[in-house]
Amino acid sequence: MTLSRNASPKADSPLARSHAPLAFALLAALPLTACGPTEQATSEGASAPWSTRSQSTTTAAGAPSMHLDTDASRDPVLARPAPRDTQRIAAVAADPQTLRTQAIEVVRTASGSSSALLRAHAIEALGSTPKEFDSIVGRGLVDENRGVRFVAAMSIAKAKRRELVHLVEPLLTDDSLSVRAAALAALATCGRRPDLTPLAAMVRADDPEVRANAYLALGVIGPELGGASAIPMVRESVGQGLPLADTARVKVIELQAAECLVRLGRSEEIEPIRAALFAPPEQAEVTALACQIIGRLKDGRSRPMLERLVEADGTSARPNEIRLIALEALARLGVDPTRIVPVASSFLASRQSSQRAQAAMAIGASGDPSSLGFVAPLLEDPDPIVRVAAAAAILEATSTAR
């Protein structure tokens, strides 16, 4: 689930809802990196060519950390800091299992939504709860929307659910090449030995969706299972083809290629990702994705840069959506929850649903179940995306505590 001034991607974009001006990364707090579902959840609720490859701004290891400002009131879009109901917080801390049960019910309800985006987010949210995950992911594999099928197959790949891999095999002949890529990843990580040759053509495809999702699949497969042989092809594909893709989309795909290469063992490819943290303000979706990747890769040397994104003020200040997604990345790098939760909780009452969702995800990423009292009210938020984001945050934090 992801940040605010984002433009939404095409239904078949590689990052579901990710090619929006800035909401792609923050739209729904669950990072839906896939061919995007066509339905959009509602609240019940030309810059010059730029490449990350030559613009690394690596900060020296050991650089002093910056203080994370907890004053979110400087932004007029905030309604008010979230009220601190100490009684409710204490009650949640004493009984996190009950809250977890409520979160699971929210996600299960979303899995049957008419919105493909919500169905996909529901599958991702249950990734840390095998019993519940197994009960809904099968439906996702046969969903009418290819974005949901992609997410379902990739979720099985990441969770290495060998008991379910037989359900993935029919997707090797799916109409969508992206879904086929996800199926190959699932089969490879679940102990099968699929022929990975089709991925070679996918990483050179001129279709942005297919190429980006092939990168994602190879990154999940990893070097030990055969992905390393694709390194030369991935490198050669960067900067080639994609004649009809706009500049912003190309930049996003370059970052996905870099993440793939890092996962395949080429750690030097982290440099263009670090550089993208400081992409021009009009390319906020690039910065947002870079933050997410840094968090997923747990690149500790990027911590000072992420802190700068959170703390910068005046003319250097970034949108709150960027600040929040950088904050979530810091949480994933292991920054103390006492430095994450006060900042994130001040956005839980934002008028913008994307900010409420992302704030919840940042708190969930902190792994501090004692802070979930701040998030619990969002299980009843009027926006279904926020409800699922809150549920996902609760499930992540309580799983970490186990």
C-alpha cells in the first residue's frame, strides 16, 4: 500500500497502480508490484531523459544519523495529530491476538471484493499467515484479472509454499506473459526445476509490463536456482528497447532491473537505486520506488539518505507521501520503533487516505506490537484500502513479535 501525488498506472503496468504521479508507491500500503488490476478501489472511498546509472550519491558508511522530526503539523493537509487513546493502546498491547484476528477478518473480506486491487492486496497481506493465505491464494490463481493472478503466483514464490505449487503449473500457459513469469518463479522457489528460458525473451521485451515483471521474477528466483545466468541479459536490456514507454516508466523499470541484479549477487548495482532517492521532485514515483527497494534489500548504507528525505524542510522538503515511505524503509532497516512510531502516528488522522495507509504500514514495519493501538482504529476506516493497509500492518507487526 503506498504515498500521495502519484499517478495511477495502466491496468497492465508492472507496478500495480504504480505509475501514478506519486501514489503508486504509496497508494495502498501494500506494494503491488505487478501488472496492475484494472478496477480501482474507491472509498466506500516532459523532463529531459535521465538515468540513475550515472547519478549515485552514496553516503559514506558511518555518517551521522539525522534526528527524525516528529512534527507533522507543518503540512496543511493534515487534519490533526492522531489522538493518543492510552486506554486502547494498553488494551491492544495486552491482547494482540484479538487484534490479529480482527485484522485477518478484514483481509478475508477484502479478498472477495469486486476491486481487483483489494483482492491482490489481501493476498499479499496474508503472506505471513500460512493457514489463511492458503485459503484464499487458490482463488487468486484463477482470478479473472491477470494482476491478481500475478500477485498470487509471486506470493507463493516468496513464501515458498511447496504444498501449493501444483496449483501454479497451469499458469505456465497463461495468456499473460507476466503471469507465466510469476509461475516460473513459484515453481523454481518451491523445488521444481522449470525451464527458465522464456524469461530470457521477457527481459528484452518491448512491453514494459512484461520486462519489469520478468525482472521481479528473476530476483525472487535468485542466483542459486538459476537466475544468475540471466545477469548478462538483464544488464544488456537496460537502456534498450521500450520505444513507446514514457520517460518516467523507463526510469521505474531501470530501478527494477537494478534490484534484480542486486538480488542475483551484483551488489554494485545498488548505486543507481541510491541515486534515485534524490530524483527530481517531479519524478516522485521514482524516489518512492527507490525507498521501497532500499527497504526490501535492507541497504543499511542508505539510512542517512532516507533520514534526509524524512527530515528535509524548506525548499528541500519532500511530500508527506515520500516522507512516509522513506520512514517505512527506515523501519525495515531496523531503526528503533521509538523513532518511527511518533512520526508515523501523526499522519494517521490525515485527510488523505493514502497517507493514513502508509502511516499504518510504517508502524507495522517497525515490528512493535505495543504501538498497534494507534493503528487499530483504521480497521474501521471508510476507505477499504486503508482498512487493508491497517490489517496488513497489524499482521506484520504481530508476526514479527512471534
